Amino acid sequence: MFRVGVLQGRSVRTGSTVSTAAATRSDKSEQLHNNDTSVAGVLEKGGTAAAEARQLFDRLQPTLPIVLANLVSIGEVALTYQNGIEQLLVLLPQGVAAAQAGSPPT
């Protein structure tokens, strides 16, 4: 009914997978042990940082949809005037450099 070779191959692969996972977990545990003060600092100050981030998002929440809608509009305008924008981005630095040098642009 069952092929023994197939089942044995799976158990060998599973054993190596378990060994790899155990080695990885051991490595991560050692890293945590070596960086205990850093981890403790994150745990101590992480709650304050999370609260500040939440306050920032709460302040941005009413305006964020408006900003995103404006970005969509800007994207549509940029697609319409892409050639003109590219030309402006090429010529503007030359004009600024000429103005700083005090000579008329060529």
C-alpha cells in the first residue's frame, strides 16, 4: 500500500528541518542574551514611542484622506504635462546656475 522509501525520505527531511529550526532558535536566543540591555531599553521605552506614534496618527487621520486625494490629482496633472515637466527639470538647474554666476543663460 505505502511505499516505505517515500515515508522514510519525508521523516529524514522533517528531522533536518527540525534541526535547522532548533539551531536558528538557539542563535536568536544567544543574540537576545548578548543584547539584553538593548532589548530592555526597547521594552521600557517602546510603550511611550507607541503612544506618541498613535497620537501622531490620530492628528493626521482627519487630513490624511485629503492629502492622498490631492496626490492623486497631482499625479493626473503630472501625466498630462509630463513633457513640460521634464523640460523644466532640465532647464531649471541651468537657469539657477547662470543666475548664481551672474551671467545670462545660454
